[in-house]
Amino acid sequence: MRACRKGPDSWFTGTVWIDEVVTGAAPSRLKANLVSFEPGARTAWHTHPVGQALHVLTGLGIVQLKGQSAQTIRPGDSVWIDAGEVHWHGAAPGHTMVHLAIQEKDEHGVDVVWLDHVTEEEYTGPRA
């Protein structure tokens, strides 16, 4: 049975819903979640030890890799985040955004490492 839950404040700014699509049984380490961001909601900075794929389904979003300009993402856009790359993603100001997030756990069972929250300056900063 799928489990939908509110994203914890330690991982997100704003209201985010995480709907588990599939978690593979061993030996698979695959996990896919449908993540719904309300306007202004976003992840904290984080990394994935084995990388992550994002595919935008609805709305208007933002993704930013550390040290690079933020990018606007739209329905149909897919983004690959390399293993260990510090990044964040979420809804653009005034918009909702829903994406499919697909990643794998590493050999220790870790699929994400959470870091600091994205500041308002980072969130509203310039985009490429």
C-alpha cells in the first residue's frame, strides 16, 4: 500500500507532500516518490549518494546545484543529479510543482543526506 505523508520541517521549507510510488525489495535499492510542493515550498540543500532523477509532472519549479545558477523546470523536464552533488529543488514563487523523484539507496541503506535549509536569498535569487 502506498503511503502519503507530509514532508518534515527538517527537510523542507513550506508544505510538501511525499507520496511513495514504489520502494524496491532487496536486492533492489530503488525508490520513487511523487513529491508535491505548495507555492514557495522547497527542499533543504541535500545530496544523494547514488544520484537522483527528477521528472516534473505539473507546475513550475526550480532546481539549483551548489555553485551554479538556479534553473526553472517545467512539466516534461527531466533532471539528473550526480552522486554526491549538493542541490535543492522546489516550487517557483507563486506556483505549485509536482515531480517524480527516483533514487537508490547506497550499500548502507542511505538515499539522501540532508544539509542546511535554502535561504530566502538563495530561493529568490537570479535564474539562468
